[in-house]
Amino acid sequence: MTNGLFAINPLPLPFTTFGKAIAARNQILEHLTQVVRERQQNPTKDALSLLVQAQDEEGNRMSEKELIAQALLLLFAGHETTTSMLTWLCVELARHPEVLEKARVEQLQLASKGNLDLEQLGKMPYLEQVLWEVERLHQPVGGGFRGVIKDFEFKGYHVPAGWQLYYSIGVTHRIEEIYSEPDLFEPDRFSPQRQENKKYPFSLVGFGGGPRICIGLAFAKMEMKIVAAHLLRSYHWEILPNQSLEEVVVPTNRPKDGLRVRFQPR
């Protein structure tokens, strides 16, 4: 479905990228309709059941159509972006064994004190630096849109209220005034001593910024830290040969051939 989000040919013919995306979307919607109806009859403790049972101040609930739309959004926004960053995390750690070793030492020290829990997730400063650097170099999406609510001037240009702007995450994350040697993978740029992202506001915007920042940011970061912690504590891995790791940025950032990795238990 996501392959068709930015399809050039808008004809929904069965053999086109857009046509295949429409067919995939319809298949997903059909499945979600069934799941929504099941949750309406027998709610569980999952996110969809919370939406089914949610009420506004007047006791109104979401319609079936709204619930299906929200479920589709959760599937896309809650899966694509996190998967993208975890994929590039595996790539960059395999490419930089010294970073991997430092991240692993941090995890093994925590593991010696007990099982992974919420308290431990708050004690991973180096893993956080690594994830920030993955976000900076391999932002899951290329940019975002913002509406202009007040006229302003920018570099000699007048931008009127009412316009819609697109901000580029990738370009922002490679501004040399902010990030030294921006094409290098260097988690230490986010260390307490350097904090390169603190020179200017909105220097790290992989999840947006301001009042419209990604609503799932904290949850996504928690998910990624849990997966990364388990990988670092329990596995060695290597990238298999004969595959292209060239970045494909549309619709979400991923290696051209996917990512084939061999994992081995430690």
C-alpha cells in the first residue's frame, strides 16, 4: 500500500503501482472492518478497543468509518517509521563496530542488574545518542507540511499567511553550521559535552516539532529502545553480501534491497 502513496501514474489499473496500492488498501480495510466489529462486540485491552470505547463530553462514540480510518493510521504511522529507524540502526551498528561495542557494554552493565524494565529504559544515555544519530542521518520521512498563520520574511522572500510550506528534514539534519561533518555517523555529537542539536531550535526534527510534533514520539522511542536493548544483549549480527543498501526515501526511508542480516545468539 505504501508504495503507491506517491505514485506518479494516478490510474487505478491493476498492473500500476497505484492500482496495486488501491487493491492492497481495500484488502487492509476489509480486514480492519472485521476487526473493528469484533472489538465492538467484545472489547479487549488493545489500542483499537480503547478507541471503540472512547467517548466525548457528550457521550458520543466514533462511527465505524472513523474507527477504521484511525486503525489504518495506527498501522501506518505506528509501524512504517519505527521499522525504518530500526532497520538503519542495524545497518549503522554493523558498519561501526566501535559504536556497537560501546552500546553493548552499556546494555550488559544494565542486564547484570536485572531484567529489562521501564526503569532501565531511562538509564541508556549512549543508546539514546545512537538513536538520535540514526534519526538525524536516516529520518523515516523526508519532511512535513505546515500552514502559514502569519506573514513573515525569510532570506529576502515574503511568505504570506495562508500558504502551505514543506520543511525538509534531510536538509535540516545536514546543515554544517549545526552538525560538524554532517555525513558521518557519529553518536557522540549528541553527548552532554557537544550537544550539537542544541545550537538552534528545531535542529533535530525527524519526528517534527512544535505543537504538531509526532503524537507517538515517546512511544516510538520506547519501542525502539526495547528492540535495540534485546538485540544488543542477546545477538551478534552481520549484513549479508550482494545487496544494495542505497537509501530509498519514498514513501519511507529504507535500503533499496530491504535488509538481509544474519543474526546469531551471543
